[in-house]
Amino acid sequence: MSQHARPHLETHNRGAGHSAIAGVAYRLGLRLLDRRTGQWHDYRRRKLGEEIVLALTVAPEGAPAWATDPAELWARAEAAEKRKDAQVARDYRIPVPFGLTDKQAGDLAEEMARYIAEQLTTAVSLGLHRDGELDALGALKPPEKQGYHAHLYFPTRRLEEMKQEDGTSAWGLGAKLVLLSNKNSSGAFVERLNEKWAELANRFTAANDLPADYDHRSYVRQEVPIEPQPTLGAAVTAMERRGFFTRRGDALRGEIMVPSLAYEAAHAVVLDVQRKQAVEDAIRERTDPTARAARLAVEASSAPSILPQSDVPAVAPLVQAPLAKPPLNAPAGSLVARFHAAAPAPNTLEERQIFIRVLKIVAAVERVLAALIDLANRFRHNTEGRDRRMAAKLATDYELDTCRAQRIAAKEKLERWEANHRWQVVTARAFGGGEGARAKTWQSLLGAFEACQRRVQTLKATLRSHQVHLDAFTVEEAELKAEQANATDRLRVALGTLAVVNQAAVEPLISVAQGDECEWMKDCLPEAATGSEAIPQAADIGEAVARLRPASRRLMGSP
């Protein structure tokens, strides 16, 4: 069973802002006019043969010529839909197995497109795209992981002959594809499409001597205990590929990147020990004939040797002059660059391979430290904002107390005047205030009291607003503490992994750290890296990674 991507069917809806013209122009690298809106959609910068490997439109047998012309086909598809929330197109995206050539990938995608065209009696626009060099987190993919994916874009109506008003018939986009609109029937049909994709993938890989183990079923249906990788979304992925760190990206790195490095490094140590043991056995056999005879006796009675004699001709090259450090693609002044300059050069090919793994782990450590620095800045902004808001709240409290005292004094003064001038008050109220010095005095006292009353209500509203903001600062502080705890755990796992791969690399890393980086790393260093010679085992790293997963998953909710 191989781990691979699977097909995905998506519906484009006009109510969600989708345009079939824009969709097909993007997938085929064309410049097309949306006659409904009058807008041009130009994607010719995605050149054919470079990012777009193959672009064509297929139709079932007997279809008219315009059905294979994307401009005319999709103009008719848009015109056939009248509703403002109409479903205008469907996009069936399929991954292409790694290891195929451009032509082989194109043949696979075209066969799948023709299968859909025949099954649904509609035209299908095919765009075969070369995968990007960067993954969702902006890291460069290895060459063997850079392949293709194909978009099979088709209308939501079938091609059929329709009667015209003059009694003649002509081809057009007629009835809706109810097969995919109905939830009860769409699942079975999509299952057939996915089965066809798996069949084609296995046929093309087997023909090229590649592993033919593609399965359209999910890991859950296969009862494989593999958790799906969380998705980032288009906006966050674009930011990560441009070099900007995001909260979702950092959480995914804690969920996928650091654990994968940990497992890789932990199991690499086991393999290194096995290789060293095999080499030592081979050397001992060359110097001690009885050792070789004992091994041959074991082979004859039990299992084959770990390292055949034919694989151990060259023992002397294991000891050689110091090798050059592997080239580095990192900004000057970064933690990786500083460590690369400070670390000693490897002496053997084996040490060089370990050094390359160490650089990958240091890069993961740097990303975690960047997240911690960002968290420290956000903590500072949170504290400063909360302090300013608290000072404003205290000032409002003081002003409110003062205004309440003024209101009490104004009310008492008004009540005393009204008690001494009852008939004037009755007359003033009966005639809307009245005239004369006494009436004006009463109106002045009443106005002063009402002004104090309004001011008190305004200050109470301001006080409530301050409290709402203070509560928000408290919630944000709790979230920041949770993120900080998760980032600290990720740093602890990364440094533990570094100690597993090469404990001697810890000291140079600490020596080139700057400011808070050094303190954070010292706090998170495992005991094995601070004096003990014991090295963490792969199981220990696995347990630490398992503890990280729930916290990382909680952080995936916001970018």
C-alpha cells in the first residue's frame, strides 16, 4: 500500500462567484471572453509545454465540431444557465503517478477524459499541469516528488440534439446531469470514476516498471491507521510559498514537518548502527578466517547474511580526508547559515549524510524559534494593549464616581429649590417652562441635573466597552499561552531529534544562537544533550511526537 493523493470532484457555482469561462481559461492557459459579463480572462502566461503540459477538449463520438472548441463550448455552457446560483461546471482533479513522462501522463489524463465524456455524453476540457516546485509550506520538493495533476473540466449539462422552433433539430447543451446533482446517485458514479483512475494509474505504472499499488479508497476504508494531513487553504499556501510564516503553517509544521524529521532521524540512527555493525563484521572476517567460517555456517543453517561478501570489497576508503561541507541554500545570517559555518566539516561520507540531516533539523528548529519570536512580540503587544485599556478603564471609573457625586449634588439642589417654590414649578410645568427669573432658575437647575445624568450613562457605556476589550485581551492571552506551549514542545522534539542524530551538533548550535534563541534552546534541551551520554531512542521520539499532535491540530482553526 502506497501513500498517494486521490481524485477530487468539485462543483463550480455562479452563486459563489465562479465563472466557467475563467475556470477553463485557467486550466487550459487561454484568453477567453465571458460574453455574459463582458470580461476577458487571460491566463496565457501559463505557457503550454512548461506549467501546462497538455491542453485539449474531447467530446463523445458524433458530437458537433464546436464541442471541441473551448471558447464556443464554454460560452454555450454559460448561456445555458439562467439562474444566478446555477452550477456552471464540474472539475475532476486527478493526481498522476510519479515517474511518468510528459507523454505518458498526457495519455493517462486523455483516456480518463474520454471515459467521462462517453459516460456522461458531454464534452471535457483537459488541462494537464506540472506540479509546482514548492510544497504547501514553501519548501522545495525533491525531484522524485515533482509530478503532474490533471483538471478534467466539464459542463453540468449533456450534449444532445434539441428541436428548434422551426421543427429542425440541432446539437446543444440540453438536460442537466442529474446523475451528479442527486446525492443518492452521485456517490456511486464518483466511485466508478475513482475506480477507473486507479485502474489507469496501475496500468501505466506497471507498464513502466513502477509500483502498481494505487487504490482509490480512503485510508479509513482500507483500515490503514494513517491520519490525513490538514489543509491550509489557497490564501495561506500562497503566503507560505512567498516566505511569510502563518499560524496555520506553523501548526502544520508541528503536525507534519517536525514529527517526520523526528521519525526519519530516529530510524536513521538504527540504520547507521546496522551499517556500522555490518562493516565491522566484514573487517573482522577479513582479518579472522574463523569468523568468516562461523558466518557461513550460520548462513547455511538459518538466514542469509545482512551484508554479503560481494558488498564489502572496499574497506580502506572508509577512512579518508575531511570532505567539503554540503552547499547551503539559506539566507546569510540565518541560524542555519551560522550553524553551517561554525560546525566542523565531515570526515567521511557517512558523516556527510548525517550532517545533511542535521541541517534539515536545524532548519526546523529555526522555524520554531521564529514562531516563538513572533509569539513574544504578540505577548508584548497584548500586555501593552491591556495595560493601556486598564489605565483608560481606571480613569473612566474615577470620572464616573466624580460625575455621580455631581449628579447627587445637582439633584439635591434642584429638589430644595422645588420644595421652596412649589407654585412656580407647577406653573412652569403647566405652561412649558414659563417666564421670569424664577422659571429660568428652575430650568437651569433641571438642565444641570439632566446633563449630569446623561454624562453618567455615557461613562457607564464607555466602562462596558473597556471591559469587553479587557476580556478580549484575556482570551487572546490564553490562546497565546497555548500556542507558546505547543511551540515549546515542538522545539523540545526538534532538539531531541538533533541529539538522536548527532549529539555533538548541539553545542555548535547553542554557540551560534543569539539573544532569546539561546535561552529557549537551553530550556528545551534534553538531558542527553546536557551531559549524559544516553541517547534517546526512536520510541521516545515517537511518544513526544504523539503528544504534539492534539495541540497542533487545535491551532489549525485560524491562519
